[in-house]
Amino acid sequence: MEYLSRRLEMLKEDRRFKFHPKCSKMKLTHLIFADDLLMFGKADMSSIISLNTCLQDFCQVSGLEANPTKCAVYLCGVEDNLKAQICTYLSFSEGTLPMRYLGLPLTTRRISHFECSSLINKITNQFQNWQQNRSLSYAGRIQMIKSVILGIQTFWFSNYILPTKILEKIDRLCSAFLWGQKIHLISWDSVCLNKKKEGLGLFSAKVWNQASAVKLLWMIHQKKDILWIKWIHGHYLKNSNVWQVQQRVNDSWMWKQLLKTRNMILEKYGNADEVLNILNSCSSNGKLRLSLVYNILTNSSAAINWSETTWGRLNYPKHSIIIWLAFHSRLLTQERLCRFRILSTNCCVLCSRQPENCKHLFFECQYSAEVWNNVMDWLGYTWRSCTWVQLSSWYSSCLKGKGFKKDLKRMALSVAVYFIWQERNVRIFQGIARTPDTLFRAIKVSIFTRILNDDFPAHIKEMIVNL
Ligand SMILES: [Zn+2]
């Protein structure tokens, strides 16, 4: 292939060969990736003959031959008889745009919904395969969604700005997969916020695609040594820059979308200098970190004070999700089910005395209070409460920062919330009931398992065993 590249490079000196009008500035004759080859030239017979001669030379030297059924000629602004002449000479059929290259549609126009259908089908199939495994926890589903979005990013978002409807469809699919039921406990917009801002740290396809577009703008600004960026500077920017260039009627759809994103971010931050300051703060070693750009684009909501408690270093991920829902008061308690008219009566299954809601379960209920008091006794809390508002305020104001004991207390709360919620579900759906003491022992085992199996120093393991 290197021979072919060198042979095609020689066309630059060949007077019979004329470049494709969009390739003449960069003297671009071809692109080659693995065994895929794209050749560009003006649609006149002498240029076509020159290109074909290079290919034939390569065939003779290498013994390889082009397969006419896998090759096509793409022509634009050419009369029918010349088209026919070129196709006959090359023995290739005429192709129509958009063609697919490396699995992606190549087009200068808006990508149609049909062209995105392979992407949507792929996501739907992945989710359906995993949905058959009904035991997948929220934490497992979150990982799955992250990998799906990352997969799209690698293949589509780094190259395209997709139509809004497609992005919204992807977001709807992700949200439905996460909740796995008709009731979406928290809105997708909130789920896709940073963990410090009440979200789960997932990425919305819509905003992630915007962040990817901002990254492209930044790369153009940086004049990265990449072919497409050189091409953009030669054709669209000329002596202007990406922050000032005006949109023209004949610009491609993709370029217009990129300028739309530019206008959005300029409007948000006032001027190009400010935008660049912010983007520079998101970059390290010359690379822009997309997740930081994403956070900037979603920075509208204020930080919450319970993120440290929810996402404590020792917390099991599946426990973190339940306590996260408890902080949002969005667990599907009987009180909420009554509000949705799914249930008509509300009575706590743990104490059979009071109506069930988040505050009652954590830990005003007589049963839960006994469990939680045991946990606090065991870990030697100096300050104690069984009231959710007081507890959450104490955790966020008095238990700030690092330290093993603080992490352990954060973990204790998340384990207690998880096990009480699990006990409530087991009683309702399986009719099995454990005593407060049995539940407390299960909580202890869960904490021991985490600490003793991890890479903690011996004195910490000893400390926990001797509690
Ligand atoms: Zn109760």
C-alpha cells in the first residue's frame, strides 16, 4: 500500500492530472485506511486515466486486483455521457451518496433518521439482551449505559452532530433501560447531572454530542496537525477564525451545526476569550477532557450537600443508588404508590402501625429505629438520631472530608438504608420477615465483607473485628 501511496503522490507533478476542486489547495489525491482506499480527482478523462494508471501499476507490482463489485465511482456536476464514459473505462458502477466508510455514512447533508437506524437498532438490541437478565441491579445498568454512550462516542459523536430527535431517542432508551419499569423514578436530565449535583454522573446523549462538537471547535482553534482540520482552515476559515467566521448559504449541514454549537457556547460565556479560558481549564497535556466539558454544559443546578454521604469511598455501588433515591425521596414507597393510584391503602410492613414513606422507613419506624440504633451503638456514634432530616444534616455538616472512620459511618448509613429497603421488599414480595437483630447482623456481615476483603492495613481490619 505504501507503493500505491507513493505512486499517487507522484500525480502532484503530473500535468495531465487535475485535482478535485475541493482537494486542490491541499493537493490531496487519496485517503487510505487499512484496506480501504478513496481516490479523488477532477472528473475529466485525462485525470481519471492518470488515477487509474497508478492503480494498474500497483496491481502489476503487487499482484493484487481491485474487485469491481466492491468499487464505485462517485460523480457530481458531471454530464450523463461523461459519467457513462468514466464508468465504462474503469469498469466500476456509479455509487450514490451517502456511502458508508468504516461503518459510518459519509455525507455533507443532514444525516437522515434512516441513516441513524443502525445506531438505534444496535442500542435497542444491546438493552434487550441485558433486560432478559432481570436481576441486573441499578449499578449494573448504570455501567451498561455508560458503555453504550462511550461506544457511540467512539464511533459517531466524535465525527457527527446527530439530529436532535435521534439524540432524544437514545436518551429515552437509556432512561427506560435504567428504570426498567413504566415509572421513571428520577428525570433523565437530573440523572445525567454530575454526582455532586444530585445526578448519577451518567451522560445525556444530547449534551454529550454538544460537548463532542465543542471539542471539535477547540481542535480547529488549536490548529491541530490533522488533515480534516487543515482542510477546514483552507476552505471554511481562510484568514478568519472559528469564533468569528460567518455562516454561508452553501456551507455543509455539518459545518452549520458546528457553528450553531459555537454560537450557543459564545452566548453562554459572552466572548471567545472567556470560552477559551474555560476550555483550557478542561484540558491537560493538549487534550480536552470531554467529561469536564460535559459538566460545564450542565452546570446550571447548584451542588447538593449529601453527595459525599451517597457516594462514600467504601459504599457498595448498589447501596449508593438506594440511598441516592432515598435522598431524592423517590423510592417507590406505599405513599408514592397511593399517589400514583397503584395502591389504595398505606401501612408500613415493618411495624404495621404507621403509613410508609421515606422518612418513616429511615428511621422513624420502630423496627428501623431498632436496627439503626444497633448500628450506631456498634460503631460508637457520639451523636445520635433516627430522624432523616437531622441525620442527613449531621452527615453533611459534621462528617465532612476524608478518614476511614468517616467513610465507615457513611458506609454504615448506606448499608442500613439498603437492608431496610430490602427487608421491606422481601416482606411484601416473598412474605419472609427477619427480626431487627437478624437484620443488624446482616448489616455487620456486609460491612465486614467489604473491609476484610479489601486492601486495608492490618490495624484497620483488626479495629473493625474488635468493635
Ligand atoms: Zn414502620
